[in-house]
Amino acid sequence: MKLTEAKQQFISSWGAFGTHWGINRTMAQIHALLLVSPDPLTQDDIMEELNISRGNTNMNIRELINWGLVDRVLLPGERKEYFTAEKDIWKVVKQIVKERKKRELEPMLQLLDKLEEVEGDKRDKHVKSFVDTVSGIKKLGRQADKTLDTLVKAEESWFISSLMKVFK
Amino acid sequence: MKLTEAKQQFISSWGAFGTHWGINRTMAQIHALLLVSPDPLTQDDIMEELNISRGNTNMNIRELINWGLVDRVLLPGERKEYFTAEKDIWKVVKQIVKERKKRELEPMLQLLDKLEEVEGDKRDKHVKSFVDTVSGIKKLGRQADKTLDTLVKAEESWFISSLMKVFK
DNA sequence: TTGTATTTTCAATAAATTTTGAAAATTCGG
DNA sequence: CCGAATTTTCAAAATTTATTGAAAATACAA
């Protein structure tokens, strides 16, 4: 397979992959393109490679920067902005985990705390079932939260070798 | 907070949560409703509680059954079908991990295997950058695959206590 | 400054996804 | 079987989400 074709397949399936994870297709595709590009690219490079409009490109680059996955690069003597993606996949994973934990897991745990204190007689099976479910989710959620905290701080090599021992 | 309100909040935020994970709102809401219901419900119960159409209800229940998260229950002497959700959250998580691994991670790893064999001179920085990125993702992906395999087989108590030791 | 290159915004449009509801298919007691 | 109850299907409609492109804002060299 030629590089051009391989690159396109990679970008396209990274885009499809993203849609299963709440990330829009274009954002994932731009990320994929930057991941495999040896040098920083401009907005125009990205527009051309992916055949998307200027506005779309701009918004999604901005979003990738918010996620901490892409950085602006200023090349000396160049007027245009260049963009580059973090290439260390372990760092990318940690960054995504960190953001999603903050945006999704933590608010959910806060809500569950409130919901667990629902009024009513625990002998009522409707109340009991609700409280039991909420408690169960909360317990696992808190565990996940702690585990992910540690993962976010971990070095790749340490992480992998530790897991190898536990999950032998 | 009253049970009715708490239930609605739970269902609604579980639905929103789902949309960040590639699951549609209604499917997640039906799942949430069944999770907190002490007894099995019929399609009509679900339609009424969530204010959704029969077709929508039916399709999403079917999808939840495909995911192994909901079971059909036949009550003796009743013509209608009843539905119930697995209440053990650990089992729910394992089931979801198992399905997503099969549907998303494994196909991605297969693709990366192919893409890694791209033609071209490794001294060309474009080729090198592509191969390095793909290899990096593949390596981490394979590790995740193994880890998740073990997780899927694990008991909750074992899982939690092991992780507590590693991530001290 | 001023003029031009570049980036950003956002209302309008397009595309994708979800939902509806009525018709068709199926199930099952009598 | 028959017929009513129940489930399933799916084309059309509604809704949500993504994309465009042109205008406005900004940045910067001269």
C-alpha cells in the first residue's frame, strides 16, 4: 500500500472511531492528519488535505487546542500559524482521560451524591431499588475516578509493567 | 428530593452521559429506567414513563438486548413481554467493555497491522512519521486489548483490591 | 498609521441521526 | 384455525449536529 492511501485510510478510520467516542468526525480527522505529519501544518494545508471549509477547520483546530491535543507553532519569519499534534500516544491518552474525567465523570459523581439522598422509606421497593442502583454506580465510579487519577500521573513504562503483573 | 424527581434526573443525565459515549439518548434513558425499576416493565410502561413512541421504544429495547444489557422476561399467564436490566453494575461495565472491544478496538488493531506495512523508504520523514505513529498506537492498543480481556474476566472485588494495591 | 494577510465568528444551509406512527407481521388463547 | 393482542418494521417527519462561506475582527509588516 502506498503512503497516500494508507494515510487516507488512517484518517478516515480515526474519524469513524472518534464518532463512537463523542468526538466529531472532522475533529478526529484533523487530529489524525497532524499525528502522521512530520512537520507542522497550516490551516490551509489541513483544508486542502481534508477538503473542508475554512470555518470548519478553524473551529475544530480550536477545539483540539482546548483538549490539549494540538499546539500552535509560530515559525520564525512566517506570518501564518502552524499546528502540530502531540506525537507521544501515551500522553495523548492521558490528556483525553484527564479531560473526560473532568467533563463527564466528576459531574456525574456529584449528581449521584445528591440523588442518593432521596426522601422516602427504604422499605418501599421503589426507593430501595433506586438507592441501590445509584449507590452501586457511585461506588464503581469513585473507584474509576481514583484509578484514572493515578493513570494520568503514570509513566507509560511503569503503567504497562504494573498492569502486566496484576493482569498476569 | 422526591423519588419521582430523583428518578427523572437520573434518567435524564444518564441519557446525556450516553450521548458522550456514542449511545443514543433514548437507549441510555430506557436503560436507566430499567436499572432503577424493582420489577420488569412492559413496552407500554416504558413508552409512558419516557413519553416516546412505540417504534422508538421497540427499536431501542432490541438494541439493549443486543448489547446484553437487557433481558426479555416472560411472566406466567401474561401475554405481554416484560423487560429487565442487569442490576449488578460491575457486570454491566464488563458487558459494555466486551462489546466495544469487539466492535471498535479489535477492528482498529487489524487495520493498523495493515497500515504499518506501508511501502516506502523509512528515511523519508513522511513515511517514518506515519509508521511511527501507527506503531505507537498499535502498541498501546494491544496492551489495552490484553488488559481489557483480563478485566472482562475479573470479579469486581478482585479487580478493585488489585488495583488498590497497584495504584496505591 | 494603513493596507493586506490571516484568523475568527456565526447565520444560513446541509447532512446525519433520531423519532414517529400507522401498517404489516407475528403470537397465542380459545 | 380465528381473531384480538402484541410486536416489529420502515418511510416520512422532526430534530439535532455539522459545515459552509462570507463578513467582521485581528495581527502585523512597512
